[in-house]
Amino acid sequence: MVRCPAQRRGHVRRGTALGGGCGVAGQTVRAIGLLSGGLDSILAIRLLQEQGLAIEAFHGILPVHGPELLAWVQRICQELGVPLYAVDLEEPFFELLRRPRYGYGSGMNPCLDCHILLFRRAADRMREVGAAFVFTGEVLGERPMSQHREALRLVERQSGLQGYLLRPLSARLLPPTVPEQQGLVDRERLLDIQGRSRKPQLALAQKYGLYEFPSPGGGCRLTDPGFARRARDLLSHHPDFTRNDFELLKVGRHFRLSPRTRVIAGRTEQENRRIVELAQEGDLLFEVKGTGSPVTLLRGSADVSDIALAAAITGRYADTPGGPVRVHYGTTYPDLPEAIVVEPAQEELLARLRV
């Protein structure tokens, strides 16, 4: 559990907002803090809590994360005693994923475009509630694409937050922001962390009593090589993809049969259930009855040969002794009224089709 010790001026109760804080100029200061759920963003909030600011956490809900991240962020906010404003950014994120102005990172991660989107929405929230500035847990030089000095300047400029985007963990290495110049934040109490070492952050976490937090890396699925391959394949063949198509990338083994046809075979019971949930009108589902078997989904313009191939892939991963296997299929699960007998697919064929 994230443990937040008592403030010097009284204990922060769970689930309540820090209100009525005073900046160093003796005035109430409101600030919007981007909260990704990682340690750096938590530390940034704690640093400014020490200066008595009234903080609202801002979290962008993105389809590259699962629902467990939002639950974690909600829990953090309860522990830290700050209100949370969470906004669904699915549609604008999909648009920038299709055509990122600043390109992709090591995988299919459009980091700079994503950061600009998040900060623009945080800027909207800042103006909406009359906050003085936006802040984030970014560390200078920590990530090669999005946190070098020029990238930080670019994101600040493109998000419309020039002078009003504070990075408390690296602030003393960066030009003073407007809130620092106006005395709303004491620059001398901010930090000068830089680089990829996590030692300063871990020391701060110990100081603040933070004992549980995600590993660094942000948790973006698009940085994972396997997921990035599947996302690249989806964008290449289905640029008008839907949320349902994107959710399918998160489960199963993926095979490309033709430019318009693909197969997803579940690897676990949980994945099988998820594949059934995501099946749409026009999809075919496959399963070997009476034994351990993947649920396999065939999506696209399928002909008889595609059906036979999807059945062969299903047979390959079913718990059968070998030889011909009877595979049931259909549009409704678990009925699957049709059946076909096929030889399980050979590994050489699977290797050619695997995404």
C-alpha cells in the first residue's frame, strides 16, 4: 500500500482534497498535477504538498493501459488526499496513433504526441478550474524520446503551457517557470534530478513512506515489441480500426491470413473468455470440444480455406494426441454448430503467418 505519513500541519485523511494551501507568497495556490500512476508523478505531488499547494490530480485514460491502472491511480489519490480528475482520451489517442506528427519511439509508441495531448487537456483543466499552473513528474534525461531537454521544450510549447509547466523533480536544471518567478512555488525547495538512475527517487520514496509503486517504464503496451508488431500490423491492414480491434491486440496469438483476414487464438482460459466477449457480428469462433483448447477468432473476409486454416491453428494448440482433429466453429459460443476435421497446423506454416 502507498503510505502517506502525516503532514506537518495535520494528518491528510484518505479521500479528501488538500484545500486552502498557501504558497510562499501567502496566497492560496491551486495546481494541476499529471498523475500517471508511476513513482515520479507521485513524488512530484508530494513535493508540492510540502509547499502547501491545493493540488488536483489529472489522469488521462488511454487504451494502451488496462482498467487496473485507473483503479491504482484512484487509490493513490485517496492515500495522498488529493482529488482526481480523469478524462477518457481514447478517440484523440487513436487519431494520433494513426498519424503521429513526431513519429514513434522504440516500438509503436507516439510518446511526444501523446504527451502533448495529455498536457493540452491538462491545460484545459487548469483554465477551467482557475489553477495557477500544471506540473508533472518528468525527469530531465530519464527517457530518450520524450524527456531530453529539447523534447521538454517542444511539449511545453505545443501544449500551450509555455512558462506554466513545472517539473518539480528537475526544476533547478530548467529555466524558472512563471509560478516560480511569481513566488507561488519556492524554487529552492525543488530538485535537480536528471538521468536514468532511480536512486534519488527511491531515496525520496523512502523519505515519504512510499513502499509500493509500479516499476519504471510507464506501462505503455506500445513499447512492448510483441504488442508493437501487432499494432503495426493492425495499422497497416486496418487503418480505420476500432476500439474492439485494439482490445483484441491485448490477447492471444495473432496470425495474418490475408490483408483483410486475421486469426487470434487464446492462450489461457482468461484470454478465451475475453475473445468471446470481443467477438462481433461476422466473426467466427473455433474450439476443440472435450479437451483443453484455445478459443480462436477469425475476423475478416473469410472463405472455405480460411476456415480450414483457422481450424488447423486451433487444433495445433489444443490438448490432443496428434493426427486429425475435429474442430467446432460458428458465430455463437458455446454452441458452435458447425464442425470440420483438419490436420493441426505445422510450425513452419504458423511461423509464416504469425504476427
